[in-house]
Amino acid sequence: MPELKLAKLPDRTPVKIQISVPPELNKSLQNYAHLYKQAYGQEESIVELIPFMLQEFLSGDREFKRAAKK
């Protein structure tokens, strides 16, 4: 079973989001969603995963954290 950086998503109220992404990124997001299903046995849509992926990215960005404190 793959160990993904993104933990299993918590229970939540769905949030609708609409973005446009390049085809290469869309394919990568589809692949990630597939690996997520393999890791946790639960299918999640790309739309559901993106906010948590962004949150994980921002929480790991040291420069962003420093700037946010100012």
C-alpha cells in the first residue's frame, strides 16, 4: 500500500471549486486520486482532494509561514 504525504481526508462538508488546469496537471491529479484510493480504499474526487493538497502544500512552505506571521 503506498504511503502518501496527504493523510486520509477527514469527514467534511463538500465545497464546490472550479479551476482550469493544463492537461498534464489533470493527468497527475487523476493519478494521485487513483493512488489515494489504493492507499485508503476510498475513492475521492480530484475536486475533493485539491483543497487538502493545497493546504498541505501551504503548511509545508516555510517562506509562506514566515510571511504570514508578519
